[in-house]
Amino acid sequence: MSAPAALPKRRRNVYYLDTLEEFPYQTERNISKVKRVFVNRNLKMKSIRMIGFDMDHTLAMYNKVMIEQLAFDMTKRKMVEEKKYPTEVQELKYDSEFVIRGLVVDKVHGNVLKLDKHQYVVTVHHGKQTLSREMRKIIYTNKRPDLANPEFYSVDTLFSIPEVALYAEMISSFEVDGKIFGKTYQELFDDIRFCIDKTHRDGTLKAQILANPELYFVKDPNMALSLDKFIRSGKVLFLLTNSKLDYTDAVMSYLLNGELEQYPDWKDYFEFILVDSGKPEFFLKGTPMKPLMTKDYTARDKRLGVKRAKIYERGSSQQFEEVAGFKGEEVLYVGDHTFGDILRSKKSSGWRTAMVIEELEREIQVAERVAGMYDELDKVEELRNELRFQSNLVSEKIEQLRETKMQDYEKKSAEELIALDHEMEQASEKLNRLEHRLTQNLIKIKELQTKVDKAFNPYWGPLFKAGKENSRFGDQVEDYACIYTSRSSNFLLYPSNKYFQTMRELMAHERD
């Protein structure tokens, strides 16, 4: 693809970073950590010929609390109007901290769960009430959640957060004898799902968003420059979204129209636009692709002699590859949805994947803020391991002394028995001292761990961790995203031909 003759000019007073001499970051080490691209699998951008983007929470960054509050309020209103719940439901307040991605709803028990990568349930809230360790073990220790079972619901996308927040609030506020206004936990969840789906289907939610886009969207000043940089490096760009054309056009027009003089209309950035795509089904069988626009060619189309539709509805990854002329590992898809964007595109189509994780910026900032506590926690945990090791040795020594005493007991002299008793008494005193120190140490670990967790989230702790293990969400990111970052525009800070390489993976025996 030939590049445009002149550099694009911004209509706002933002400096365009084009040459290495002008570029403020000489090495990746100088890029702020919150803006970096992180690597799970090697990815040569030089080999990527086509780059696709999801829209919501990928190119279109929402004001998270505002959009969730809106969905929460609209859903509880429909619960009263459509499902005839009491008007007290309208008084519920939205808690923006309570739900994070990667959680799982147990619709049978009315619980919200955080799992580690082994599907072990680490934290449980019934409604918003923390379940005791004993109760958690009774329900889940001998029965790991089968997440394929419809009794469980996964919070895989940011759009799921308001409905789970409302579910927890209603259980906490209105539960009587295991029922909420006479409904089971399952029935309550189904009613909430129906109502939030209807706010999307009937257009009321989107109408409110589009009426006040400045309230619900965060304009990224570097997004247009990032897309332009990809185009100048010869990449073919496409948009692939589940949103319908009217909403897509309104959102993208607000975000990109006129940002660069070279691209007066947002559609000028993309060779292909696929709307109402039906992901994740798009990456499986899909449906026939329907062309929606066949005459509105961009200047680039004309230069390249392209004669094809620009905008399509529905379709499948296989059909799209045939139309576009690229496939498999030539394609990089950038999205935010763990299942619909990242897992399915990687498993079914072989596309390379980049995951946008908005929460990453805050997670990194908090981690840097509590770095001192992490260091202290490492030290006290190392001491715990040493104390346990010594305690085990002393316990083993006491058992050996006891066996020695009892072996041929009648043949031992009184002096020998007294000496063995004295040695066992000394060992027991040492064991008591070790156990006391260990108890104090465990209390200190608990206090530090609680402080660290609450710094991230008062209910669930870090997004990517569950105790010492990766959380279920962290494990999915590591398994399915070739690379991940906090925003799509972070690619502007990297060379277009960047070779994203992983660090050497360490096994337990290779660490200090």
C-alpha cells in the first residue's frame, strides 16, 4: 500500500511524533509502564499485514463509572416497570468497586466468586457479604465450579459489571429466607439479565449515551495518530464490532471525525468495516456476509484500484479472509472481550491477538504504590517458610526420640530414660517457641496481605492475582492474548515493525 504524500495535520495542538530524532522515548525502558505493551508470545509486527479493532472498550473508551451507573439505573427501573418488582429497588445505589472482570456468579447459591487459575474458589461473597472460610469450603472445596454449567455466569466483559452489581445489591438488601421478593437466586438473575438486555435491544441505553457522548466517552488524543501510523507502515486496518451500523457510525464519528485533516471521516481509516458481526459466532460458523456500502470508496481505495464493498454486516472470519486476502497469522485482532474477541479469534481463526485491558493502568499504579509492602511480605513469608522447616525438623526429632525411648524400653537404664525425657522436653520447648513465632508471623502475613489486597480492591484484591496464583482472569490473559496493553493508542509509542518478544520463562527451580 502506498503512503500518503504528506504528514497528517492535527486540528488540535498536539505534536505528531514521526522520526526517531523527534520521538521522546529512545528505549522501551523509558516508556511509562502504564503505557507499555506486554508480551505473552513472540509477535513480529513486520509479519502482520492486517490489523483489526473491536469498537467498544477498544477504540471507544468509555467513562467507566458513568456508563456502568447508567446501565445500573436503567436496569433497576426496568425491573420495576417490566418485571413488577417493588419500587424499593429504585433506591439501590451503585457500588463501582464491587464487581471486577473475571468473577463468576453462582446463580444457584446467590454467590459471586473469585477463582484462581486452577478453578479453586479463593473468595466468595453472598450478595455483598463475605462468606466465611468454613462456608466457602463446605460449598466449593469438594466441588470445583464447572463453568460450562449454565448455573454459572462469567464476568468476561466490562458490560457485565452493572448487572452483577445489581444482583449482589438486591440479595444483600432484600433477601428473606433465601428468596428475594419470592424469587430464587436463579430467577432473580434471569430477570436482571432480561432487563439489561432489553435496555440494549430497545435502544434506550444507546440513545442516552449518544445524546451526551461527552459524558460517556473518553477521547484519546493519540488514537487517530496510532491508526495513521499503522496505515503509513503499510498495514490494512479493519473494524469488527457487534454493534449495529447506526450506533457504530455515531460513536466513531464523535471520536475520530476531523481529528486528522487527512481523514475527515472515521471510515477513511479502515479498508473494511464489519458491523453486527455476532462475535463469538463470527469466529465459528458465522452467517453470510451482507454488503452495506458499495459506492463510498475512499481516496485510498481509488488509488489501489479496489472494487469491493467497504461495510459489511454479519459474516464469518473465513468469509472475511477470502474478501480481504489475508488470513491466520497475518492478521492481528485487538479487542477487550476475553471470550468473544481474544479466545475465539485465536482458537478458531489463528489470528494473533492483542488485548486491551483498561484496568491495567490502575493495577500497575497500585502495584508501584504498594511495592514496599510487597517487599516486606516477601520477607515475612520467607521467614514463615524457615520457621515451618525448623518446626518440621524439631517435630521429626521428637518422634525419633519417642521411638528410641520405647524401643527395648525394659533394657534401658534409668539414666538413659531420664536423658531421653530431658532431650524430648528441650525439643518440645523449642517447638513451642517456634510455633509461637510462626503464629505471630502468620498474623503479620495476614495483615500485610489484607492491606495489599484492599489497596487494589476492597472486595477482591488485585485483578490479575488470587492469592499467590494468577486469577482466572489473569490466567486467561496469559493463555490467549499474544500481547496486552491498557489502550490501543499505546502502539504509537512503539516502532511499527516492533518485534515483541517474551522474557525467558522461569520454572520454580530457576528462581532465587
